[in-house]
Amino acid sequence: MAENEANKEWVPKIVAIVCNWCTYAGADLAGISRIQYPPNVRIVRVPCTGRINPFYVVKALQTGADGVLVSG
Amino acid sequence: MINDNEKIGSVMVVGSGIAGIQASLDLANSGLKVYLVEKDISIGGVMAQLDKTFPTNDCSACILSPKLVEVGRHPNVEILTRRTVNAVEGEAGRFTVRMTRAPRFIDLDKCTGCGDCAKVCPINVPSDFNEGLSERQATYRKFPQAIPSGFAIDKLGTSPCKAACPTHISVQGYVALIAAGKYKEALALVKRDNPFPIVCGRVCNHPCETACMRGKVEEPIDIMHLKRFVADLDLKAETRYLPEKKESKGKKVAVVGAGPAGLTCAYYLAAEGYDVEVFESLPVAGGWLAVGIPEYRLPKDVLRAEIGVIEELGVKIHLNTAVGKDIPFGKLQSDYDAVFIGCGTVNSSKLNIPGEEMQGVIHGVDYLKRVNLGEKVFLGDKVAVVGGGNVAMDAVRTALRTGSKDVFILYRRSRAEMPASPEEIEEALEEGVKMEFLVAPKRVVGENGKVTGVECTRMELGEPDASGRRRPVEIKGSEFIVPCDALIPAIGQEADLDFVPPDSGIAINKWKNFDVDPVTFATTTPGVFAGGDVVTGPQTVVKAVYAGKEAAVSIDRYLRGEDMAAGRAKDWTKNLADKADVSQVAKVPRVKYPHLKPEERRTNFREVGVGFTEEEAVAEARRCLACGICSECYQCVDACIAGAINHDDDFAEETIEVGAVIAAPGFEVFDAKLRGEYGYGIYQNVVTSIQFERILSASGPYFGHVQRISDGQEPRKIAFIQCVGSRDTSCGNSWCSSVCCMYATKEAIIGKEHAKGLEPTIFFMDIRAHGKDFDRFVNRAKDEYGIRYIRSMPSTIKELQQSKNLLLKYVQEDGSLVEEEFDMVVLSVGLCPPSGAAELAKALGIELEEHGFCKTSLENPVETTRPGVFVCGAFGGPKDIPETVMEASGAAARASGILATRRGTMIAEEEIPLESDLRGLGPRTGVFVCHCGINIGGVVRVPEVVEYCKTLPNVVFATDNLFTCSQDTAVKMGEVIKEQNLTRVVVASCSPRTHEGLFQENCEKAGLNRYLFEMANIRDQDSWVHMHEPDAATEKAKDLVRMAIAKAQFLKPLKPGQLTVNHAALIIGGGLAGITAALSLADQGFESYLVEKAPVLGGNYRKLYYTLEGLDTRKHLKELLEKVQASKLIHAYTDATITKIDGFIGNYKTTVTTRDGEEQFEHGVVIVATGGYELETTEYLHGQSSQVVTQRELERLIAEKDDKATKAGSITMIQCVGSRIPERPYCSRYCCSEAMKNALKLKEMDPDREVTVIYRDIRTFGLKEDYYKKARELNVRFIRYDEDRKPEVVQRGDKLSIRVFDPIMNAPVEFETDLLALSVGTVPNPENVAIGNMLKVPTNQDGFFLEAHVKLRPVDFATDGVFMCGMAHAPKLSEDAVVQANAAVSRACTILTKDYIEAEGRTAYVIKERCSACGLCEDNCPFGAIRVNVVEGCAEVNAILCKGCGVCTASCRMNAVDLNGFTNEEELEQIYNI
Amino acid sequence: MENIEKKLREEAKRLLEEKRVDALVGFEAGTLPLTATPCFITSPEEADRLVWNAFCSQNLAKYVHDLISQHHNSQKRVKPEDRKKKVVGVVARGCTTRSIVLHLQERQYGRDEVTIIGVPCEGYVDRKALTAALDGADIREGSLTGDRLDILTAEGKKEIPLQDVLADNCRTCRFNNPIIHDVMIGEPAPAMPGAVQEYAEVEEFEKLSTEERWRYFTKEMSKCIRCYACRQACPSCYCPTCFVEQTQPQWVGLGEDATDTQVFQLMRLFHMVGRCVDCGSCVSVCPMGVDLRKFLKKLDKDVFDFFGNRAGVSLDDPPPLSTFKEDDKEDFIYNP
Amino acid sequence: MARRKFATLKSFLDYIGIEGDRTIFTWVSASEGERFANVIKGVTAKVQALGPATKLVKEL
């Protein structure tokens, strides 16, 4: 098991902060259409892109996210 | 008119496109119950198919979906899909509606929309949603966001094959499964109805193939051998297929006879859990299959294997045990709980001719039995077989194989009447069997008691007999002798019923068969059943199987004590899917079934048929036409864990009562095939505009990639041809479809955005950009996107063979002919009346106009010819979405006007329990993790996630559910909330966008504040998108749930604010729109303050005399004003100015100054109807020459019979004066119609006078096109001019001289005229900006008011409580203003009908001590919901106006504004927990 | 210069006498040579204390904001109809007026609550640079003559050209004359020659590699001791409760973690988008000499490049983050 | 407004030395399921190329 993990390719941890009406719906549609994509993204839903405080991005980086995606 | 208290407070809306949806929402939101009736499976109409919408290029799905969800979840709206309205009886206020519900086959209450059914469905049909550009399954949902979100199954009826098969196997089903490579499933499907696929795959008479619709194209599907293919695969498989066996019922059944009937009955009873014993007199099992059918047709080992399966299921077969001899029948009756008799017909029928007893005469049945039981029988070289059935064929071919040289058939009719299966006859002939037709044996000829021949007589065919075959009639004197060594009569069999004692009470009929109930197969003795040949006389295997199967059902019911017959009689000839026109189906030859060659087989017993290879089987199966659409393969039934599928669903009649009806059935797209010269349906790269819309759509067949159909390549040159099926009398469609110019422009722009290299060309007659901001859009298309517009209609299209490119031939405006090659052609197809319009009109009791659209009132286009029945959308004539939405609201206003007193009487308010006291409890979180059947559980290890949740802080309870959305889970969730004292609930399942509301309701019902709920989306955004990574998906699920739990601890119980509503309205502007709004409000029972700054009401409408369609507007206005005068609810102020408007939705206070001084009143909403003005111009000598007037002045001159008009010999009109120019780049919409109106009047007065219209584009959209056509017919002269080559007007004495460049002549023309009328456009009310400032609502760049959304909220402002109508919005016709005024009232009623307005729960709030009142939030808020209170020195949120978008929150440096439900703390906690 | 001072005192006296201002913020001579400190005067007699010279470094808008805010707060408990208005006068150079414009845009006070006595500016002396030029020696006496500083230290006399010790922000100042004023003292000053190279330093920095930039950022931030002097000095930093001091949520850790300091500075800097008037106050008060301007100037440059907007240069321009245009920059949007 | 904020933020983070590919801004509409998947794929690949984040990361 340990060996396996060592051999595994490193997978980045990505935070996606997304708008409920657009991207979140798009992500749902990807699901409904069963379009496969990498499983390393964690979505934080906000009601609107305008809700996203720029500091969220900074805090996500400080928390250890390897990448931050903001999508409206 | 009926009394108010007899009226019904509900409305039926027929059709659920955007019109139906909008009307429903308005009505439902103003307290009326709505039945939204749709004939399709889901709502949304054509708008759902569109990619983007003009002129803003908003995504159509994005703007429509929220409306779909709202109407889908609205407690006052009942969506009735798959309904057809049959009749509407009664009168306005109280109608009785009768309708038919077509089956959906999927129970919407149970369906979770997971789509597992579609995944297993083997039937592919062209996707109607994608306009045939892709395929979908027979089990389907139109599009992912569809509402209702449940699936449906398309069935055209029972496929003929299934109906024709005596066992009614889902033939189309297993054929489809074979085509899909699902052989095991195919076999299991067969075995549901027939346990003998190995046998019936070889020796069936296959009536299914006779019925097969493919047979009408070329040859039927080789169904029998497809069945053999899957049966043989199973035969060779390591483990044979066995049906699931139910628990033992502890009851015994005896079966007499181990033939197909008996064994079938045994099989199904054993599977049901009965102990079954079969008694067979022969030493082998199988009955006729074993001893009748020769080895070369049905090998013995294969048959044994089939029977072996039955034994494996637990059936005991006692061989060599003759009932009646070895065991008395009575003992069966006493020892067993039920008996089935399927002993067949074992005795041969006699020829009954002299000499039949001679040696060498051996009856077919006996002969075959002996051979089949292994006896060596040689009959001599020359063998005659009498008969034309399969037994005769079997006998004759067996004789060949047992060494006879010369074998032949003697048959008394002709070949066509032979009952044997055609392939057997064919095979026999191949093997050298001779056949004599129309001969009958008269006498056996022999020597020494041994046959030497048979004397026959010739026959001829007479009249048809009872069997429908022509009766053979003997030809006298035609006797002749056929020499032979043996004679095999094979003309029939009889049953041996001696084993049944006469005292058993079992009735036997005159044919010596058992008399049984045709449905239950019960004999006259209780507990004794019979079926197969013993009942019917010699028949086919498959009929015997059917009898056995049905008897098994009866026996099961009998033993359970249930009614045996209930619900079983079914007329299979009804509802057949055999009506399809197959004349256009491409021919695909039947795959040749492989046989041993005649020389390889004729002397041995090797099986003749070799069997299909997999490749052959699949190819053959693919020939199936899928007649029934759904094949009834029942894969979906197995796949649906929710148990939602019901293939027995049926049509039903329904009746509802409503107070009013709104017809919104939409339109039908023109069938482009009717314009054959464009090659649609023949040339692959010619598509319709709606197809192109799907091509552009990101969720369409090509995921938004613009490509050609023929080769999938991205096109470069693409031609749009306008007016296909519009403005075209050749196909009977004289009207303009109103929307095509705009959608073609949009599609060209979007196409270019998707494929950068695209070069679109639009071929058109007139560009009709008559809507708000449309001309700007077209200008952008030309200037920014470089889209080419050519004013010409291509005459033909030819496809180039190699490239599949298209060669267009067209004549340019100057007359020159051009040929140009394009990669792709889009036909801009028009809008036609909806299919079934005539039937609908009849059902609704309304009239249609000449083209088949709904006939509407001249005063108000939403009124039909029947009071109480209203119309909206394209059914009343082609129109675009905003107009449709306005009409929908307008129709809703008219309907609710009738029912105003009955609001709230048909809707039930749900009781919500008091919230529990949570003080001191802290976050106690309960987590519910959903399996969603296998949708989540099949990928994510749900139990592991549950265990993980239990380790997280604040979690006191965690569990998993199969379906968290099901009703029983809702109950369970409520119990858990109470038992565990939960203060937070987290559900990990699907998307909060679709299910949050449902779960919140569960919480609310359990006394938990609905905002203490949070969701984790582990399906749409996890299991569905990481289907092959269960580990990663499980980890992700844990993370997502952890994030949700982390957020949940900070959630606060929220109490949405409430605000009282003042029920009066302020209407600014007393023109036609304002007056109409006031009257409509009065209908609804609401007071209004109508403020007009002029001394009289009426506005621009005062200046009109008549409309194009012939309405007397003076009379109309007079009536309206009288009504205003009479109404107690309308307070009109003239000569009045509004000096101040304070407040917001529900609570306004307005100050008005009149001659009598200042007055103040309170109101809840504002309707802005400030109107517009006729442009003042000095162009073309206006104001200088008395012979130059405006179009409106001309109307007055005509109406008042002024000499200037009546005496003018020639009149000229110039269009677009001051419109569509850089400083005023919009079209005023009505001028072309006004010009047509006056031109027709002038011609009517004096047909000989010269009337000339100088125009840029004639924009007589919709049904107004007919008037343009009429003007041309009356010789009104039309000359087109370009913006940069305007006409010149010079005064020459008492005449005006006009000089204009005529593009058709390609030269300037000059002529004189007596009177010149200028079509000047509309300019906005200059006070709009000031009024906008008072109301904090915006105006657009032209100075008209800017609506909340140009497509779907055309009369709303972004600020709640303020609405607009009339020319305050944009230039428009008077009837548009009437519709819009009603629409504004309908929208206003959604507020005025309420006593309180509820705010959203998740609104922003201000932490005062942090606020420095900088006002950035106020600047940023799109809804005017947050303002700086200067006195208090901090911002304040108006929770009623707040939409919870959070822009203020994110813009505040001080973090002084936060957003409930998405607070900084909650959001950051999620980020910390990634 | 003396002429300006004279006029300034006359004007101040007049405003106070006529009660057109209730208080006036200006500079008076410092206790040490070659210094000036902010002063508040409320009576005409005090006007003669006022000075205007190259040692007047602070951005007085900060004091204007403080005074008026205090007054507003004191009035909150008074019934609206009884509330009193207070007018604050201020001696303001270009950057000071930019801050005032910003305050006005941000509705911190009304235009009628502030009276601006505009003064021309040709830059002020960077105290740190002066100290460095003197190798840290204490100034015993000093005077400014024309462009030359004559300084007497323990080491002896030293002449230093004023140009050599001007603050960096002054060298490249584009708005050294008041943007708005009620009274203008003296003629407008000539443009600063360095203004054309306003962003040269930023451009140089942009050319460095990502890693070099990160090293520089972390190095500078590692100096920060979280004393918040920068915030206290900045006229744009007027939040009633700075995010650093907020709880629920706590945005930045309060310990000595290097990333917390980085995040604090990052966030404070980002609050200056479209709001930094480059007055140099933060830099001049920083005890650790953190190169804040390197980063502030970048924000300034981006806002100008992206949105064509400069902080506080026009009352008509809306704050850049309160509006948008159709043609706003889109090239940062990712397209897969 | 949001667009302006993020345009500036991205540029600024890049300026202080945080790789541009770590902070990505984009639009996906409700009908663009395919685009969403492609965005995730693209972003993952970009971040993968950069390796694990070290800058600004708080050690716990």
C-alpha cells in the first residue's frame, strides 16, 4: 500500500469557488452528461461570482491549496 | 355571466412553452390554482432547444431553467404532462374540461431522474430534441434540466411481432438486445414468456415474422433464428440461465404430459415456488418435440438440454408413466393441489379410404415416433406422403434420410395453401422431394396386403372454406394411380382422452378436446387445467407454450385463492404499432441463414440449420425497424431501483373544473422539405435553423462545435436563407414569421464565435429588426462580425458530388445572376400554427383565423372568440420571446380579472409546525448520505463515508439512505431530527439546485429552521464524473461532506422578513397603456392613481383614427375613458406632475402637484407608462412645405376627408425618417404598418391615384404581411433606398419633386407628387430619466426604460415593485401597448394580491460598528437593496429587495456587510476544510 | 516659499476669522531642525504658526478624516435636527487633495465639510534618505536655500542638494498640484521631471523571474513587525475595525507566522486597489523600511492599465471597483 | 466588478511571485457541462506542471 502511494503521481488539490447559477449548474450538467474529469477539485458554492471576496483566494492558498479556480 | 361565488379559482393553461410557464407563474403567484397542461413529456417548449437568445446572446437554457424549476416546485401549479384537451364546456368563470392522459409508463412520483433506465435501453431513436441530429433511447428525458425531471417511455403501441406471437414474447425487445450485444439479457427476456427458446428458435412457425413490418420493406427479420442464436449461446455457456426461483409455497401440482404445454406450465410454476411433478407415458420427455420433430430439425441432445433446465429448476419428470394406466387420474386429483393436462394429440387421423389397413401404410405420427425413438425404419424406395403440413414435410424428409430414393408429397390443394412453413417446403424441395398438388388419395392400391400405389384424383380449388383457404373440389373422372412402396398419411392427429374417467366432470367437446376457459385454461372441474393440442387439436409448439404459461398463472392464482381471470383478457389486435409508413425505409437484405448444403444433409440426420454467427445475428437484429419504439425488453424495469416503471400504464380520461383557460400551444416549425428546391432532407449539409441552433448548443449533438453533417468538418462559408416557409404564398404561408431575421443574425454571430473562420452570408428580402435594440444587433453583426447580408432569395441549391458543398444560384438586386459555393446552408424556417391547432380550437370552442392561427380580438390580442378563453404566444400569430412573455402575463391578467374574487380558494396553505427551541444545544449535526440507488453507491463507498462522518466534530448522527428524496426517507429524517435533537442537517446526495428546497421542507416539517440545512453534492459533481475512480470519488465525497458539515456549524436560523403591502398602484402616464393598466387593475379589484401631465387622458392614442386591422380607435378610446370615469377604483389626475416618490415595494408614498395643489397618496407598486413622442423633424421640407406632413397627420387628413388627401392625385411616403440612423439607431416598429394602413385607405378612396412608398426595409411583421401583399396587389409602388442614398425632395411650384436612386433600375428616378408623408419615428419621453431617478430605475442608451431582462422580464424592472408598459419601454403598436399594460398588471398582481411580501431568507445584513458608510455596496448592488443611511452613518439592507447575491459583501473592505447563508465565516470554514 | 507661507497664514487667518472653518490642519515647524509637524489651529491668532516647506511630509487628509469622523460620531447621539456641522480646513498639496477626493467619493464627508487651502508642491524630504546622506549623524542646525540644504552636524558642515534626498514618491509625482481646492496659494508648481517614469521601478521588477520576485516579497515582508504604523498613517485606511482585528471570522493569524504577515500585508495592499494616492506616508512611517511602494505602485499601474483610472484624480470618476465597462480586460480569463 | 477585482488580484499575485497558473479565473455557463470538465482538466494539468504549492502556505 505504502509503495503504491509512493509510486502514485502527485495530484494537486484545487479549490474551485463557483457561482451557483452558472458554473455550479455547468458542473451539474457535466455530471448529468457523465463527462469524466479529474477528481481533485473541491467546489465551494457561492450565490454569485460577485460574492467571492478576493481574500478567499489568498486564504485558500494559505490553507494549502495547490491551485484556486474562480469561475462565474 | 355566472355569480362570483360559483366561479372556480383555478385556470387551465394549455401548452407549456415559455408562454404557458409565464402565465402559470403569474397566476399561481397571485393566488390562483393553475393546471399546466402539456401534451409532451416535459415543459419548456422550443425555447429549451435554443442555444442563445437575441439580442443579448444570453444562454437560453440558463435563463429558462430557473423558470422551469420555479413552476415545477410551485405549490399552486399542477403540471399535467401527456394530456390532450378534448372539450371545454361551460362558461367563463366555470368551465368543465375533459382531457385524455396518455401513458408515460414511468411513475413520476417514484422516478428520481437518475437515468439508469435510459442507460440500459437498447432502442435508439432520433432525438427530437436535437432535431434528429443525434439519437436518444426509447426511455428518455428531453433534456437534462427538463421539468418534470422524471423519464418517460415512448411507445407507439405493441409491435406487430409481439402481438402476433402466441406467447407474446417482447420480440422487438430481444432483437434489440441482440443488436446491442446483450445476449444474456435477450435470452432472459425470451424465457419470461417461453421456456423453449432452443426449440422455438428452430421449429417455430413464427407468426412474428409474418407480422414483421420489415416484411413490407423487403423481408421480415429472421426472428426465429435470432432466438436460436441466443438460446445456443446459453446452451454452450458454462452455467445455463435459470430464472429466479421464489420461495417454496409448499404446494404440489401434477402435470400430465411432458410436451411443450406441460413442461412450460411446470417451468413457470416451479419458478413461482411450487413443487411440480410431470407424468409422461413415453420413455422420453418433450412430447411431440421429442418424438415428432425429426433430429435434423431439432437435435435430441439440444432438446434434452432445454428440458434439463426445467428439471434443474426442480421439476420432477416421471417417464414411462401413463396416467390412466400406471397411475389413476383420480390419484393425481387427490394427491396434488392442482392438475394440468397437456397430453397433446397422439393419435393420427385416418384417411378413411379403402386399403388404409394395408402393410406399407404408416401414419405420419407413428412413423416419426418410431424413427425418433431410434427404430430403423426403411419404407422402400418410393414413398408417398399425403398432406401439406409440417408433419408431412417431416415425414417425407425423414423417409429420404432413412434410405428411400423417390419421395413425394401428395397434397389436395396448391402450394400456396400448404400449411407447412415455407422454409421447410423450400428445404424439402432442395433435398429433391417432389410435390404433387391438387391431388387427393381415393384408394390404396396393393398386392398381397402390401401397398404398391395409391389411386388419386385431381382436384380444383373452389370457394374458400371456414379456414379461409379455398376448398378443393374433386374433378370427376380424373383418377390416376401413383405407384409407391409406402404411403404415409400425415393429415392430422387426435387426442387420446381415455385416461380421464367420465365421472371426473371435465367437459369434452365434439372435437374430442377438453373444453377450457379461453383465458384461464381451467376445465370445468376446479383445480384441473388443460392446454395445448389437447385443447386446440394439433397446433404449433408456441401455442402450446402459451397455454402452459397461462395455465401456470391461473394455477398460481387458483392456489392463492385469487380471481383467476381478473385483468388478463387482452385484445392483442388493438393498439398495434403497425401504422408507420415504411415506404421511405432503406432496403437492407435479410442476412442469409446458413444451412448445410442439400448434398451434405439429405441422407443423414445432421441438423440442417447451422445457426447465425454473432456477426450475422447482430447484423440481422439491426434490421429491426423498432416499430413500437419501446421494445418492452424490460431492461429498464430491472434497472430501476425505485420501481418507477410500469409498462402496463394506459390511457385515461380526466375531468377538471377551472374558471378560465389560457391557450399557449406555441407553434410548429415549417417543414423545410416542402421547399424542395433547397434540398432539405436530401443534401446532408442543408440544415434548418432549429437544427443549427442545436449544433451551436454546448449541450447539443456536437457539444457546440460547428460542423457539417456530411463529414463533421468545420464549415467556412455558410449561407442562411431567410423566409423559408414565410412570406411565401407558394406553400400557403403568406405571413412573416417575425423572428427569423433576428435568429439568423444571432446564429451567424454565435456560429462565428464558435468557429472563428466562419464566413456567414444571410440571404434575405427585408431585414426585419423591429424589436427593441434589434437594429443595433444587426448593425453589430455587419460591422463587428463582418456578416454578409445579400438582398436576394436563392432560386436553387445543388449539391456538388465530391465535396458535398452546395452551389447556390441567386439574382442580385441589380438583376445579375450569381452562382456561389457554400460549405453549408441553413434554412431559416418559419413559424406555423401548432400541429393539432384545429382540434385544439374545436376542443376549446374558439375560432382560428384564415392561416390557422388563433383568431384574436382587435382591441386586445390575448382575447379569443370565446369569453374566458385567452391566448398567448405564437398561437395568436408568429412572435418572439419578449412579446410572448408579455402576452402570457397579459392573458394571465385577463384570466385573473374574471376570477379576482376567487383568489386563494383553490390553494391549500401548508401548516408548518413551530420551530423547536434550540437554545443551548449548539451544533448537533445529523448527516444523511444518499446511495441514489446505484448512482452514488455504485461508485462512492457510501458506508465508509457514513463512518467517516461519525468521526467529525459536531456530528451526532450519520446514516445512509437508498433514496434520500423518497417519501419514506423524508418521514425518517423527521423522526431522526426529533429523536436526536438535531440542530443541523447535512444531506450528501445530488445537487442543491434541484433538491435543497425539498430537504429544507423536511427540516421545516420536523420543526427545524430550514436554513440550518446544508448539502454536499456527491452525485452530479462526484460519482457521476469519476465513475471509474471509486477510491478518489470516495475521498472526494468525504471531503465534500466534511466541508458541508464544517459550514453547517456556523449556520444560523433565519426568519425571512415580512412587509405589509399597500394594495394600490401608481400609474405614471395616462396614455393607452396607462388607461388599460388602470382598468385592468380595477378588474382585479385594486385601486390605482393614474397621473397624466397633459390636461386629458389618452396620449398618442388620441391622434389615431383606425388601426391597420380596422379597429375604430376613436370609439375604442371613448369606451375606455367612459370606463375610467365610471370606475370607483381609478383616481385620475390630469395636468399633474409627480414631485416626489418615496419608499419601495409594497410601501410607496408619492406626491403629486396639480392645479388644485399638492396631494399625497400611498401605494404598493408603480407602473411606468410614460409613453413616447413623435419625432419632430425638419427633413424633407417638413415645416417648410404645407404638402409635407407626417404619417400621423396624413391619417388625420384621410379620416377627416381633408381635400389635401382626398384631392391628391399622387401621394408619396418616405419611411425611416429620423429612425435607424447613427443618432437614433432603432426602428420604431409601427411606421411600416402605418404606411401600409394609409396607403390602403388612399387606394380604397381612389384606386387610380399614384401611391409610392420609399423605404429601407418593409417591416410588416407577423400577420401584417398580408396588408403589405395587398398594397402591392393594389399597385402601390415601392422603391427602396439605402441609408447613405436618401431621397431628395424639392418644391417645384405646387408640386414636390422627389429624386431617389432605385436599386432595381440601378439608376436614379425622379417624379412629382402632390403630398409627401413622412414616417417619423418615436422618441422617448424626455422625462424618463428624471422619473427613473425618482424610482431608482435605469433607462437605456436611447432613453427608453431598461427592463430587468429583455427576454423574460420585459415589463419588470430589476427593482422589485416597479413595472413598465407602452412606449416607455420602446416604440410599439397600440395593441402591443394594451398587451403590455395587462402584462404589467399581471406582474403587479403577484405583489398586490399578497398581504405580506416575504423576503428571501439568505439576505445581506450590516454589522453597523464596522461600517464607515463608504457606499461601495450601494454602488455595486444591482437591486438597489442596500443604501447608506447618512443620518445613521452606516449602510442598511432592505431585505425585501435583497436577492442575496452577496456582491455587497465581497465589495466591502470593512467586512461590515455579510450574507446570511453564505457568511464569510461559513465560506472560509469550507475553504479551511478542503 | 516665504511668500507662500505668508499668503497661507493670511488665508488661514481669514478663514478662521470669518468662521468659515472651525479648525484648520496644517504644518508647523518641528522641534528639530529641518522638520515640520502637523498642527491643528482653531483661532486666527494661531495662523502664524503655519509653515509650508519641503519638510512637510505627512498626508494631512488622514487628520481631516479623523477630525470629521470624530465629529460625526459625536453627533450620532444628537437628534438629527440638532446636529451641528463642522468645517475643517486643510493645507493640501496634490496627494493630500487626491486623498480628499477619494474620501469624498467614498462619502466620508461632504464637500462642504472641508475647506481646502491648496498649495503647490515640489516634493518633500525623505527623512530616511537624509539620515543616510549624513551617515546617521544628528543634525544640529540646518537650512534650505533654494535647492540646497546646508546642514551642520557633529562632523561639520555639509551641503546636500535637495534633489538627492527627495522622497521617491515625490520624484515621480504626477499630481504635485492640488486636484481640487477652495483657495489656491501661489502659482502651480512645475511638473516633476520624474513623473514620466512613474512606473519604471515596477517595470524593472516585473522583468525579474517569478522566483526572484517571490524572494523579494518574502524578504521585505520578513522585516515587518506588524506594528501597523503603515495603516495608521494611511489616509485610505480608515476602516472602523481593521480586518486584522476582526473575529468571526478571524482573517489573519495574530502570531509570528511568516505567512500570516505576508497575508496581512497582501490584504492591506489589495485594499489599496484604485485607492493609493502615492503620498508616501506608509513608507515614511515604517520603522523597518519595508519597501511597500514597490507593491503599491504595481496596483496603481494595473488599475491605470486595465481601467484607465488613477486614484483620487477626479471627482467624476467612479471608484474603479464600483463599476465596469463592456470592454474591460478579459485576457486573464482562462479558456480551456 | 468581480471581473475587475480578479483581473487585478491575479496580476498582483503574479507580481509578488505566486505563479499565475495557480489562480485561474474563468466563466462556465449553465449549459456548458463539457466546458466545465475541460476547465477542470486544463487547470489540473497546469497546476500539476507547477508542482505542490509552497508559497504563502501556512505550516500547521
